[in-house]
Amino acid sequence: MNKTETETKGNRIEILDSYRFIAILSVMLYHYYSRWTTPINNVTLYPYGSAFNHFSYGWLGVEFFFIISGFVIALTLTKTNDFFEFWKKRLIRLLPSMFICSAVTFVVFNLIDTKMLFPASHSFKNFLYSITLLSPEVLNKLFLLKIHGNYINWSYWSLWPEIQFYFIASCVYFSNRKNFVFNFAVFSIILCIVDYILLTFIMNVHAVNLLNLKVNESVVQKYFRLKDTFNYVGFSLYFVMGVLFFQIYSKEKKLMSAILMLLSILLLLFMNDGFNIHQLLPIHSIFIMVLLFVGFTYYSKQLNFISIKPIMNIGVASYTLYLIHEVIGVLLINKYASIFGKYDFLFPILVILLMIGFALLSFKYIEKPIGTYLKKKLI
């Protein structure tokens, strides 16, 4: 790979850490000003209400994380010897943070959430569910459990598409390393097209569809349950774009990657009604993400201004920050923002700084040492 000194530090690509900062900041602003107020939520949990609901598209930071993940996992696979080594690395990276953040969430809510603002966060069962990294639906079906647990923090939902991506990507890569990018992209694109066709056929559960096919309602329900359990297809094109950007960044098969990239973007727009002018802002925000990666790939020196050490440090700890911030942050806002009086809308800034501080300290002094130790023992 042709990488300049300004682009990398050790095994990390610095601009990607800055991009992680952009992604996590947008998600945090969404959760602290928009997610838990009307009209998105039935009731308003912020003392300042919906007056500052200016971040309703901040959830797209999660999709940006998926693109970044696609790039990073494609890079990681090239530096991994086999399937099991890859999964050891992934679990060493994911599990310590998940355990710590889930445990802190459980303790905090049982200590100070007297209103039962988020009942799921009080449950030890949900703590156990969360640290498995598996979807609660998968756990219930896999072990035939009747207790029906949930995530201790609902923002954990995005870990399950990631895990599915890791599994599919690692299987494809170690089956045929040379053609990994093409095979993975084509597989995911075909999966999306097949899903779209099936949904078009069975759009109405009462068996009325575009082709007037008579589809048994139980079949429709089973398909939707399957999609709810294994939801990779709904986010696969973001991962595909990240993998393709890695190929372009590596200066390999650029034409093929560009064609597949264009196809992925068009499919994403088409399947999400992106050619409808009323969907312009939420769906076409994908172009902002794409342009950021184009800039990173071809104009990295011009983007050095965002490679500031504090920003990159937060980006490095963004996984921990993502896991810890939502329900605890909203609880603190709901419970204590009123002490700021008419300036209660500024309280989330204090919460953001608190969450960043926790994430940085946890990553540096707990998660990183644990990861280093486990790598020495297991890899």
C-alpha cells in the first residue's frame, strides 16, 4: 500500500480515527437532543423538550461507522493468518469494552434511576445478554429461552450487524483471499437485490403484492422474523462501500471497485426511496460519507487539519464511548439538567465531556492493558 507518513501512525490510519470522532459526535448529539423527544419518541425525556431538536439525522453516524468498519476489517483481514486468529483479535477488541460498559450501566441505573426511565438497564439478565455480543432474538431462539432478555442499552443493536459482517467477511476472505473484495461485494449486492425482490412480492401481509401473487401469510411473517433476527442485509451496502474503499485505497482493481461502488450507492438510494425528493436529506447524506472517503483516499494531505491528537484519541476510544453514552447520558440529562436553569440545554455538553473522559480513561487504563495481555496469551 502507498501510504504517506501523515496518513498513518503505527498500524492505525489517523484520518479514520478523526472520522470515528465525527461519527460518534453526531450519534451523541442525536441521542441527547433528538432521539428521546417528540416526534421520534412518545414522550420527552429532556427538560429542554424538543426546542433543540436539530440533530434528527445524527443516527446516520452509525451508518458512517459501518463504512469505516468495512474499510478497517478489510485491512485487518490482510494482516491475519487464519479465520480463528481473526476472531480472537475481534473478540479481544470487543468483549472487554462491552463487559465494562454493560456493568457500569447496570450499576448506575440500579443506583440512581429512581424513575425507572429505562427499565431494561436495571436487569442483570439483560447485562448477561449484552456481553454475549449476540442479538437477544438469536439467544432466545438458539437456546429456546422463555425469559426473553434484551440489550441493557438499546444502542447495542448495531453490534449485531457488525458481528454478522465479521462472520461473512471472514468466511469469504479465508475461502478465497485473492478475490475477497469482488466476492464479498457481489455476494452482498445479490443478497440485497433478492431481499428487495422478495419484499416487493410480499409487500402486504394479506397476500396482495405488485405481481398479485398469493403468498401465505405465515410465510410472510416467518420471512420478516428471519429478517429481524439476521438483519445484515439492511446495512450490508455500507460495509460493502467500506471494503471497496479499502481496495481503491490499496491501489488495486480500482475500476472494478469504482463500478461496484457506484452500483452499491445506486442500490442504496433505490431501495430506500432515495430518488424521491422528499427523502433528499436523510438518504443523500450518504454522499457526504462517500465524499469524506474519497477525500481520505485521494486528498489525505488536505485533510490533515482534522488529524488533531485530541480528536484522534477520542476516535480511538469511540467504541467505548458509543457503548456507554446513550442511556446513562439521557438519565443524567433527565435527572440533573434542570440545575442549569434556563441554560439546561447546555447540560448535554457537560455530559458529552464526562462520557469522553470515561471512555478515554477506560480505554487507556483498563481495556488496552487487558487487550495487550490477552493477545500475548492467545495469539
